[in-house]
Amino acid sequence: MGIAPFEIRRGEPGCRRNQLIDPRPGVVRADVEDDFHHFWVEIEHDGARVLDLRTGAERWPWTTCPTAGLYLAERMRGAPLAGLAQVDSALSHCTHQHDLALLAAAHADDREPTLYSTFCSDRMEPTRVAELHRNGEAELLWELCGSDIVSPGIGHGLSLRQLKQWEAPLTPYQRETARVLRRTIFISGGRFFDYGGTVTADKVRQSVGACYTFQPERAAGAALTMDRHDFSNGGVPLRGRIENVAAARA
């Protein structure tokens, strides 16, 4: 199945996020773009261990975000592909670049690219809608009341904030898609945040310790960039990258 730029619910206000994993012999790259972020992580490997890890930051919410990639590379070089999640807590890293590294490692042996396209609506009543498509095919749809999944299927009646407590019986693929969609849901809250008086990250008290930027030793020096995109009325996150990878695979 090929990949192509894919729009979800054009015109409906909400957060849209694309993650593209492109595996090739000995190297795998994963990219992400959404309203607030645009990063990539590339892993060079021997099939078992990380030989090298490179990162790139195209767009970011805080001025400290790009340097998080250097720290990620330092910590993960030499680690086993299957054990990257155990190297560090994700909270000590840029969570988005950390997610990309884990996705890249999980798909390092794949033969074809994987495109995860996700969406979380701004609408809250009667429920909020979130969905995930893999290579253009619908795979997961959740209706949410707060953080609780109220739709039938995976996670029904459970809280996204407790995913680690109930994901064990899921298949590896189900766990991956649940985590990917949950991240989109959680970052979608940024669409409602009032950044007017938020000059540096230490002013966001509720997020202290939540990631690389929000660690206490660095938050006061992290300035807000306000470089935000809204894809609600057209445009596809990662469009150029998706088209390039699709053309190279044709």
C-alpha cells in the first residue's frame, strides 16, 4: 500500500498531525508535523543496535527544543533498537523526538513506509472525536468525554491518562496506534492555551518537569516562538516529505 498526502475532515477545526516512518536498509527516518511541531529523527543501525542517531528541527514551540535532539542522540547511540524506551524517561527528552526515535526503531526492519495521520476535534460537546489513519485507511476512532473513551472498541470506558495501566493486553500494533493517537489528543489542548502572557516556559506551572524544555534547570531560558500552523482549512502536515518519499518508492 502506497502513501500519499491525506486530509482528515477538511474545514472542521481541530489538531492534525502526520508521522511518517521511512525504513531503508541500515537506516530509518521518522518525521512529525502538527500545529506546533516539525521534527525528524534518523537512526543508522546494524539491525540490533543504534550506530548513530541524527535529528532535525524545522519548527518548534520553545527555543530550547532543537538542542533536545543533541541530548537524545547522545543518550541513544549504542542502545539496542528493542530497548530504546528503557534508556531514559521520555520526560527528560523532547517527547516528540523521543516518540519518533521509538517509532523509527520499531519499524527499522519494515520494507515499506508507514504514514500515521491523526486528528482531534476542537468540538467538545457532546463528545470530542479523535481518529487515526494508517496509509490513508481508518484504523482507530475514539469518542472522548474529557480523557475517557466512551466509544466501543479499544479502551472503551477507560481513561487515556491511565493508558500504561490497561494497554498490556493489546497487540503491539494496537498499543502503537493508541499511543500515537493519544499524543495527538494531548497536544491538541495547545489550541486553547492562552500564550499571551507566557514569555518563557517556567511560567507554565502545570508543565514543570513534563519534557526537556520544562525541566526546572532550563525552563526559565526557554522562550516561546509562537510559530504555529493551523491545517483546519487545508494543507497537509509533512506534505513535501510525504510526496518525496512516495516518489522515491514509486
